[in-house]
Amino acid sequence: MSKVISVPFNEKYKNTDSTEQQEDQIITNNKFFPDISLLNARNSMRIDGTVTNQRLLMSLVEAMATVNQDLKAFRQKCQADNIATISEADDEVINGQSVLEQRYLRAVYCYAVANLYERYSSYDLTNDGESKGELLSRSVDELRRDAQYAIKDILGEIRITAELI
């Protein structure tokens, strides 16, 4: 049975951003890939208010840069074929949204949350924090895997996960 883990609340941390009060902030992307909404990312990945908008913004920007770099050749090929956006690159649509766009968002969100989880131990090093850190490290691996799967799916490549023993 898998456990659901969200970025935990640290009682010593005073949050100034409450998710109920936060206004949405949009991170603009290049014209090919979609812009990212902080509020949509926060809601999709169950990121609570202990993660400030600034910290989430930094994590999402880094994730976008990583995914954009991984998909650079794909973007350039599409643009050479006069395809203006990732949504136009395939006709598969689910729930009114391009499947490729959904996969792009999944890759970005997964990388961003993995980055946040990796940083979690930097502000909670108590015994409880260490045990949560172990759980989070497993989640980080799974999030990075999911991001890679989403990228592979966009590229039309086979999903492969290999580990050295």
C-alpha cells in the first residue's frame, strides 16, 4: 500500500502565505510550452501553505527549465514543422486539454515537488524530521521517475528504469 506524503507542517515555521488567501501567480513560459499557474501546481500536487509562493516559484522555474531542456529537440522539430504549441503536436485530448500538455505539466509538477522534498530536511532535522526525510527520499525517487515517464511519453520513447546493483 502506498503512502500519501505532502510537504509536512513544521510548527516552528510561521507561514505568512495561507493557501486560502493567495492570489494566483502565472509563470510565463516560452510560446511552445504552457505557462504554469502556482495555484494549479499547489492544488494538483497537494502543496500546503508551509511552502511559500516564493519557494514554490523557484522550484517550478527550475523544473520548467529542466523539462524544457529535455524537450528542446522535440520543440525544435515541431517548430520546424510549423507546429506552434505542444497542444498542436498531437490530436489526443482528454477533458478538454491536450494529452501532451497534461504530460508536460505532470513532468514540471513532479520535478518541482521532488525539489521541495529534497529541501525539506534543510529546515527540519529533528528525529521526527529524519524519519519523514527517509519517506520523502523514496517519494523523491518516485516523483523523478514520474517526471521522466511523462517526458518519455511526450517523446514517444519507451519507459525504462534501470538501477545499478
